[in-house]
Amino acid sequence: MAQGRRLCRRCERPLTTCYCELITPQTSSWPLRLVQHAAERAHPRGTARIAQLSLAGLSTHEVADDEPFHPAESDALDWVDAVLIYPTDHPAEQSRDIEELKGRAPRPIVFVDGTWRKSKAIVLGSPLLRSLPRYSFQATSAPRYRVRKAKRPDFYSTLEAIVAVLNTLEETDTYSQLLEVMDAMVESELAFRAAGNQPTPER
Ligand SMILES: [Zn+2]
């Protein structure tokens, strides 16, 4: 196996592009639930991995195609009073601004990690997710993640969504550090390709 292909066990990136030393553990007051499509977990340039390594209090729930998401009964309490971060593209589907929850008692915040199409299928296929109140966020900048094809010009990566929501709810900028890790991952991936390597393959 070529040197460039050996993977770090923690960030699961090729060793030459490992970003683990940049990870700074943080604990958010608001608990996070990540419902992740199985293909996203295997994607070497998925951004959610950075959140998983950085944020205590984030739990991940993996779903496969055609498998409606439902939490295990033993985890039911983890979903009480949860809200879903889900940008709507349909005028009839109202979502509220996450700003409204600022200063309120923390509730579980649910993010769906997948391509635009898969995320939509996950939400539509899950009675629980469909029942949650939907919130959207105002990003302070344009999407900055640029090593995967943008599905839509306004499509933010999962990590960008998590950072924007936590910064808003906790009235801080401290979570922006995670975007610096993402930027470093992007830079190292581009350098990796510039050195003549193929994009990091999916596992
Ligand atoms: Zn690593």
C-alpha cells in the first residue's frame, strides 16, 4: 500500500493529511444528535468527523438506505424536546430561525448528515424527524467547504451548520475553530492532489 494511502485511525484521513493535532475538544451546552447516512460515514472528506472528534455531547446515529430512522427505546429520553436543523426549500414548509432559542434552556439539536437528496429521504422516512420543530440558521458567510461538488450554491456542509447554530445559541465565536480544522483538511487534500494523488478514496 502506498504511503499516501495509509489512514490515521482517528480522523480516518491519509496519514499525510491527518488533522488530529488541530482538534480542540469543546463541550457545548446544547446536546447534539447527528443522524448520519451510512455513505457519509465512509466519505473521506465528510466534515462531520471533525465535529465528532471535537464536540463532547454529540451522539451519532447511523442510518442506511430504506431504513427509517428511529432511536432505540433505551435512548428515547435523548430525543425529548429535540429540534431539527433543516433548511426548507419549499414555501409551504415553515422553519423558524434558531435565534429564537437563544437564551432558552438547552434542548437536543438534531442535524442530518448526508447529501441533499439523502438528507431529505432520511427526514421524510422518519416519523420522529418529521414531527420535530424545524429551525434554520443564518450563516455569517458563504459556504466555504469546496472539495466536494456543491449540490446547491447555498448548501452548507454539516460542520458549517453545526458551527453556525452553536455560535448563535451560545452567542460566541468559539466554535469557529472547527472551521479552521476544516480549512486545513481542504488545504491538505488539495495539496495531496497537487502532488499527483487521486482524491482520497472512499473506504
Ligand atoms: Zn488523524
